[in-house]
Amino acid sequence: ARAAGQNSLRFVDLDMQTAIATRAALEADMRLGLERGEFLLHYQPQVDARGDPTGAEALVRWRHPRRGLVSPAEFIPLAEETGLILPLGQWVLESACTHLASWGARPGTAGLTMAVNVSARQFRHPDFVRQVLAVLERTGADPRRLKLELTEGLLIDNVEETVARMIALKAQGVGFSLDDFGTGYSSLAYLKRLPLDQLKIDQSFVRDVLAGGNDATIARTIITLGKSLGLAVIAEGVETEAQRDFLAQHQCDAFQGYLFSRPLAADLIDAFMGARTR
Ligand code: C2E
Ligand code: CA
Ligand code: CA
Ligand code: CA
């Protein structure tokens, strides 16, 4: 038994070494990938209660030369740990705003908004506000059409500084949505102090909204909470008509999910918007 125990310990060690080596390789690959232009954006439509598109969320993709398309769920956490999220996030913002500016230039798509994910580390960087304003300037995108998605993690420490940054960007018209709402550690006291425009109900609550458990109550409560704070509410991960109908009945304003569209490559999102807007 002892020997077997030692053996399994050795296996754990090897597994850990492999994991560390894999992460190191991934990190090196990511650096190179940024230089080589292997990252791209997909865009997932957001629609109003009538099903008309109001904009899209930019979602990053990595086309790795050997591994193919790598999911952001795999590389965003590593990018956050290593700090690579800073150049990557900057690239995402620049590309999304370039696309947003192209919408602004055409009458049929001029009113659409672009939602961009911002990680806590990116938001906390001392130059963040200046960088966003510089990107807007460079790309010619309308700040009033840009919506930054923040997560609850940001609310925990230094609320003062968070509020100050949000206000600086809001002064130029930039909007804010609180992403994955209900999954983190939001305190209602902080929530009240943040100059948000929108709450985004996490897909984990949307998924089982009709399953008869607590999720219907949670979803309804988030909508009521958002409304009472004067915020718009959007639901993500909407896959069925029944989910959409339930949420719409409870005054959810906007929807995003496979029911309407999967995230689309740049040319396809323009076709989608072109066909559905006027
Ligand atoms: P998220 O911000 O919560 O994005 C929503 C995720 O749900 C996306 O996964 C999207 O493709 C997926 N999704 C959309 N509709 C449905 C649906 O109806 N059903 C299901 N099952 N899934 C749906 P994706 O693109 O793999 O992104 C995963 C996460 O990676 C994002 O979660 C976000 O946290 C992060 N991420 C993606 N792009 C960026 C980025 O540019 N910057 C940062 N910081 N994070 C990003
Ligand atoms: Ca998001
Ligand atoms: Ca989300
Ligand atoms: Ca989510």
C-alpha cells in the first residue's frame, strides 16, 4: 500500500510538471500569437423585446496555428494571471471600436452599440481611462455606442477609484454593464454607488429559469432590483422561446443567446445587422 501511495504521489508530481509546462508553453504561444495577429473577434447580437438587434458583444477568439480555435475560457484566465490581458485587452478594445466606427458610418447600423469585456486587471491599470479615450479618438467610434462590461470582482476593493474611473468615461458617453450578475460577491451597498447603465443576468440563472427551482426567483429578483435602481436589464445565454417569454414577461429589456444568434465572425455580423435593421 505504501509503495502504491508513493507511486501515485510521483504521478501527481509528473502531472503537475506537465500542467506547468503546458501553461508556460501556452503563455509563450499567446505572446507570439499577439504579435502574429492570431486573435480575432466574434460578435454576438443583442436584441430588444421585439427581437430587433440593438448591438453586439465582442468575444475574443484565438486561432492557434496547431490547436485550432482556442476558447477564451482557456486563455483569458491565464492572460489575467500573466498580465498578457493588458496588451490583449487593448487589442480587443481597438478592434471592437474599429468595427463600431464602421457601423457608425452607415445609416442602417449607426444606432447599434458594441459591448466589450474588460477584466478587473485591465480596468485597474492606471492608464485605463486614458487608453479607452485614445482608442475612441483613433478609431472615430462614438463613445455613446460603446458599452464596457465589468464583473462584480471590481466592486470589492477600492470602490472610490472604480467610481471615479467610471465617471470619467461616462462623461464622454461610455456606458457600463455589470456582467455575470449574481455569480460574484456584489454587495447591494456598492451596487447603489456604481454609475451603471445595465445589469446582465448570468446564463447560469437563465438556463434553469423554467426548471421549477430557485432560478426563476433569482432571475425575477435581479430584474426587479435592476429596475428599482433605474438600470436596464439584459439576459445572456437565452436558448429557448420559453426562457425569452418568461424573462420578457418579467420586464427584462434585452436578450442575448443562441435563440437569436451564436457569436458571428465580422462579415456575418454585418450581414445579420444589415438584414435586420433599417
Ligand atoms: P461572457 O462574457 O459571460 O460571455 C458569454 C459566453 O456565453 C460566450 O462564451 C458566449 O459565446 C456564450 N454564449 C452566448 N450565448 C449562449 C447561449 O445561448 N448558450 C450558451 N450555452 N452559451 C452562450 P465565450 O465566447 O466562450 O466567452 C467565454 C468568456 O470569456 C466570456 O464570458 C468572458 O468572460 C471571457 N471573454 C471573452 N472575450 C473576452 C474579452 O475580449 N476580454 C475579456 N476580458 N474576457 C473575454
Ligand atoms: Ca460578457
Ligand atoms: Ca456574461
Ligand atoms: Ca457568463
